[in-house]
Amino acid sequence: MPTVPPSPTAAQLPVRTAAVWAALDPLVGAGTPLRVLDVGGGSGMFAVPLARLGHTVTVVDPSADALATLSRRAQNDGVGERVVGVQGDGDLLHEVLAEDGGYDLALCHSVLEVVDDPAVTLREIAGALRPGGQVSLAVANRAGGVLARAIAGQPVEALAVLRDQETVPGRPGRRRFTHGDLLVLVDGAGLTAGEWRGVSVVADLLEAAAGADVAAVRDLELALAGTSPYREVAAGLHLLATRP
């Protein structure tokens, strides 16, 4: 059975993101400082741990409040000099970044669900990468959303997610994706798709269980993340893609 190798960084972070960190670990844990672009990562959940590993991270986010949280978190962790916050939108990176085309790694996590046009945003991110640079994509999974609502006893809501008709009062609709959807976006941005895995295949369910062993949950999550049919029904999807 294929498994995702554990990440030393992941052991210190939430179980539900363990598969993402395990996928990133060969890149960010190799001992070579990288220039990282984090689009929509304002509060620093990924940026600060990456800076602790020695990388320089530019975070682009439209929220001034989130960027203020990022700055405080980076300063408190002693990595303020390696984290830069820039207020702006992912679909206008060419306007807000001082230079394009030089990043080794870009993160686009929980962003494509809410932007005006996912294809435009991903093309902007691809343009900010150096040749050979990679982008880490994490999105909400439609199948996982359907099953989560069904398990919660919400068949009407589950059917709405299945039909891509989910609505939340007072908030714009949130997109959900299939693996096939991601492949279309990646190809349209001129990127080459690599490995993909599920994010939070069982972590959300097991973390809510009283007395669940966190280390055991992490081990199970990592074992299932790259394995079919389990990854297809995870809460989220993660994919690495490369700029040729």
C-alpha cells in the first residue's frame, strides 16, 4: 500500500495538514533556502513554519488584519526578517510583487475556492515561479463535502454540494473541486501536474473523537492520503505542479 512519508515539520502542526507538509517536505526540508510565495496565507499558518526552516516567504493577502497577525506571529517566532507581507489579490500578482518569475515554491491553499476566477489566479501564480519552480495547491474536495454532510444527517445540503449549488447565508458560494477540475486548471496555467493526495481523509472525524491518539491519527492520515479510494473522499485535495 503506498504511503506518504512523514514530515518532521508535520509532527508539530495540525494533523489535518499533515499530508500537505509531507508532500512539501522533500522540497522545504532539503536544507536549501528557497524563495517562497504564499498566496492568501495571511495569518502565517504555513509561512512562519517555513521561515523557521530557513526559507524567505512573501505572503500576498487582501486582508490587512490577517497580515498584521502574520507579522506578530513571525516576530514572536524570531523569523520576522524572513517573512514579508504584501496586501493584494492573487489575480493581480504582476501588480503587487516587486518582481516576477523568481520564486522556487508557491503556495495556493484554500484560495481557488473563493477567488473571482481560479484560472486567472493560477496563471498569475505560475508566472511568479522560476522555470522548474513548483506550486502547492490545496482545495476543498466536492466528494468529501458531500459525504461530510450526509454523515451529519444533512441530505439536502449533501445533494446541493453534489450539484455545486451549495449556498451559505450572508457569504458568497464556496467552490469545491474534483481531481479532474484541478488538472484542467493546472494545464490551463501551463503547469505540469505531479502527485496528488487527499487532505484530512479521516483527521476531522477522528480528532473529534474523545480520547483519540493524535500520533495514531496522524499515521493513519498519512497512510490514506495517497491511497485510492480513500483520497478521493477526503475533505480536501492537494496537488503539486511544476512550471516547465
